[in-house]
Amino acid sequence: MDFLYARSWDEALAAKAERPDAVPISGGTDLMVDLNFDRRRPDALLDLNGVEEFTRWERVNGHVRIGAAVPFTRIINEIGSLVPGLAIASRTVGSPQIRNRGTLGGNLATASPAGDALPPLMVADATVEVGSVRGERTVPVREFFTGPKRSVLEPDELIRAVLVPVADGPQQFAKVGTRNAMVISVCSFALALHPARRTVAGCIGSAGPTVLPTPDAEQYLEAELADRRLWDSRAELDEAVATRFGELAGAHARPIDDVRGTADYRRHAVAVLARRTLQWTWTEYRRAQR
Amino acid sequence: MRLTFDVNGVGQQADDVWPGESLLYVLRERMGLPGTKNACEQGECGSCSVYLDGTLVCACLVAAPQAQGRAVRTVEGLATDSAGGLDHIQQAFVETGAVQCGFCTPGLIMATDDLLANTPTPSDAEIREALAGNLCRCTGYEKILDAVRLAASRRTEVTP
Ligand SMILES: Cc1cc2nc3c(=O)[nH]c(=O)nc-3n(C[C@H](O)[C@H](O)[C@H](O)COP(=O)(O)OP(=O)(O)OC[C@H]3O[C@@H](n4cnc5c(N)ncnc54)[C@H](O)[C@@H]3O)c2cc1C
Ligand code: FES
Ligand code: FES
């Protein structure tokens, strides 16, 4: 096995082009488990830790551009108020040791439906900057995943950064697991309110082959909020509306039975999480002064 | 490959490192530092916790070559000021009975060191959160919480 170091984005792309068999390694929290247990034996590893720009974030035109190797701990501590949904989800990842190393780039490339960063990125309409020596492109997160552990990332491409719009309204994320820390989610749900556009966005995690948006629930809620003029009045939200929103969201789940939970349980739990995240975000919206 | 890095303040070199091996393996098997424990090799138990450039990480999840040119601090490096003695966190673990078989202890001491460096007077919720990545099969955790509280109280006494 060879170990390749890269000091810049260009060096990393050149190394990947020269050695297509090289597997990138960032925080190692997914990849090293596979190596330790002999599940993967790549011919080469390409270390991304030395690429300084990967570890930076910056504000650009109403967005936060987060380098692929910014670890979860720094997302929580440094940009939590700009991307609250992503920060809440980041707080649920693993343990302090895992959050100190695990990165957005790794979470996206692994493309697990249980990746906790993915639902909040979906509802925030984030885009992923990817590139290879052939050129660079941006892919909306909504178009990034093609199946379980599969994405549109080409074999020679690397993830450079994630562009997340600064939150324009309340965002929430909730996750069901067997305990409070160190759990792969049984299912999860992210919700964002976009008051300026008068839209809402929901996304299910870990209850389908990929993370799943919830358009029926969104359309229902947007219509209710408009008909009842709730965006303007900021009045209380009917319990029945929140419950119906949850049911419609749950209907979008495509869960399986596995060791972590049954399909029926997951569908039910998604509905509960969707209802709760709606109640939390709406309460926050009502409190916020214009 | 050859790996040169700093371990507990001393420049070190390891030869014939296989690029896919973990920092944990290098520390234990090549550096002769068995304080950092190997239990799960999948980031679940925290017994391999070390500082990598000052950040608490699971050594089992760091590829050894990723430590090239970097500084690693292990549990062996904590008590260096006290001439063979224990530092105040280690002392607190001993006094409160937080050590039974002792396998989890080095990792918990590293995690406690990291917690108290950033949060000198942690709440119980903060202690639990900071130690969430460290498993103990013996103590039931109560004595470990006592140890952290004791270490925190002594730390605030010495650093006003
Ligand atoms: C104990 C434990 C608990 C965990 N808990 C959670 C959890 O609660 N929630 C959760 O979502 N995840 C969890 N994980 C999984 C993991 O921490 C996350 O998926 C993390 O985001 C991976 O990031 P990384 O940088 O460590 O990835 P790495 O292991 O370095 O890489 C993962 C994959 O991504 C590729 N890759 C990395 N960076 C790039 C890039 N820039 N461009 C292209 N490809 C790239 C690698 O080649 C590899 O295939 C846990 C893992 C462990 C060990
Ligand atoms: S051995 Fe590294 S976390 Fe268990
Ligand atoms: S004292 Fe035995 S595992 Fe903690």
C-alpha cells in the first residue's frame, strides 16, 4: 500500500488523476474501521489532512462555504448560529473524539442514508463543490445521492467544499437512537422554515435507501400556513396540522427492517419526529421578532 | 515507510510502518507505549484516546502516516511534571475508586483532561457528554463521575 500526501487542492487532484486507485482519507472515522477489520485493502491512500483550504470555512454572498475537512466540532463551535440545523445534527454525531475528526466531505462521500449531516444539508438547499483534473462542478445536495452508499461523485473526483445558505429561519434536526450518544440513527428528520419564501423543507434520514425529501408534507403545510395566514399572524399552529404534517412526512419513508428497528417503527417514528420538529421550529418562529 | 513525529514532547521515528496501520498500533507496538489501550479498533470505546496536535482523537482511527510531522500526547505524557507521580486527574481516579480493571482508565483520563482544559467547572451533563465516547465495563460510571468532579474541584483550587 502506498500513502500519498497532498498539500493543495491541485496537488490532491493531480494525485487522484495519476493514481485512480488511491482512496482519499480525511478524518478516517469511516475508512479506518474498514482497514482495521480488513474489509478494504486499497492499493493507496491519499491523505487530505494536509490541504489547508479543506479545513477553512468562509462567508460568501449569504452562504457559508465549508471546506470538505472541517470537522463536526468546529461546525458546532464556529458556525452554529449560521447553519443551526447542520450544527444540531453535528452535535449528535458519535462522541467528542469522533466529532473532532469526522468531516462533511467524509459524510457526503460515504453517502450513507444514516449520515446525520445529510438531512440538514438537504433542507438548507446546500450545494457540493466537486472537482477533478477534468474540471470542477457544483452539485445540489438534492441531486448528490443515487442509492445506498452511492453518489454522483466520479471515481476521479474529490469533494472540495459545501456551500450552505445562511439560515433564513428556524431549523431543527431530531434523531432516534438507542441511547443519547454514539448511535447510528434508527431514523432522523430535519426541518427548515424559509419565512421569506414562505416555504418549508423536510428530509428523512435513515429510513430509506438515501435521505428522502418529503414534498407531500411540505405542500400540505405550506397551503395550511398560507390559508390560515400564519406566516403573518405568527399565531399558534393547530395540533392537528402538525400531526397531519407528521403523517404525510412518515408516508415518504421507505424503511426496511434491520437490527436497529423495524420498518413500521421507523415510519411511525419519522412521523413523530416530523411533528415535533415542526412544533419546535414554529415556536421559535413565533418568538422571533421581525 | 518511515514515520517521524513527536510523542510526548520527544521526536520519534518509526521504520517499516505499513501505510494502512493505525496510530494506535504504532504507539503500542512500535513505540512501546502500552498505556493507550486497544479494545474495539472502531472508534466505539475511547480506550485509545490520545491528543493529536492537541485535539482528542481515537488513535485507532488515525492512519499512522497522518501523524507524520505532528505532535501526539498519550496518557504516559500527562504526568511528566510530577517526577514519576500522578497528575491531579489520575490521583482523583485512584482516590474515588474509579479504577477497577483499569482498561478504560487511560482513555477516560485523556477525555477528562480535555474536558477540564476547556471547561474547568463542568456540570454533570457536560461531564456525561464529554465522556460519552468512553466505555467502561466495570464501574457503572458513578465513581468515574466522582473522579471528574474531584479533579475539577482541585483544579479550580490551584488555578484561581
Ligand atoms: C464510533 C463512530 C460513531 C459514528 N457516529 C456517527 C453518527 O452518529 N452520525 C454519522 O453521520 N456518522 C457517524 N459515524 C461515521 C463517520 O464519523 C462520518 O460519516 C464522518 O462524517 C466521516 O468523515 P471522515 O472525514 O472521518 O471520513 P473518512 O473515513 O476519512 O472517509 C470516508 C469516505 O469518504 C471519502 N472521502 C473523504 N473525504 C473526501 C473528499 N474530500 N472527497 C472525496 N471523498 C472523500 C473517503 O475516501 C472514504 O471513502 C461514526 C463513526 C464512528 C467510528
Ligand atoms: S480502540 Fe479505538 S475507540 Fe476502541
Ligand atoms: S475499570 Fe474496567 S473497563 Fe472501566
